[in-house]
Amino acid sequence: MAKNTKYSLSSISLSLDLLELIGLIKKYRKDRSKEVYVRLEGDLLLALKELILMKINKGVNSALEELKREKKKKKQLRGKF
């Protein structure tokens, strides 16, 4: 895969680990081989949808935390005057 894509082995390995972590693929070896094989296990569209939703939720939560900090600052400034 590294030769075909011209990506480094470490980059491919990290990406495959992530895909395995989210349940999209399953890595396996054949009879004591050093080569790692990959089998699609999950639904690619569902996995992409969940990753997009996680990214959106992270952004929303970050924005809400920032809003809370700004409200707190504003409240503290009002108390000073």
C-alpha cells in the first residue's frame, strides 16, 4: 500500500489504526506473515457521518465554553463599576 500510494508506512499504519478503532476495518495476518491485511467491517458512510458529527460537536462545545468564559468576564466587569 505504501508503494502504491507513496505515503510513509507510519502514516498508513496510523490511519489504519484509527479506522480499526472506529470499527471500520479489521487488520489481520496470514499464517505468520509479516504483511498486514485489511478487511472492511463497517459502513463507510455511517463512519464518515459519525466522524463529522463528532467534529461538529467538538466545535459547538468549544464555542459554548468560550461563550461561558466571556459571560463570566462581562459579569465581573459589571461588578467593578
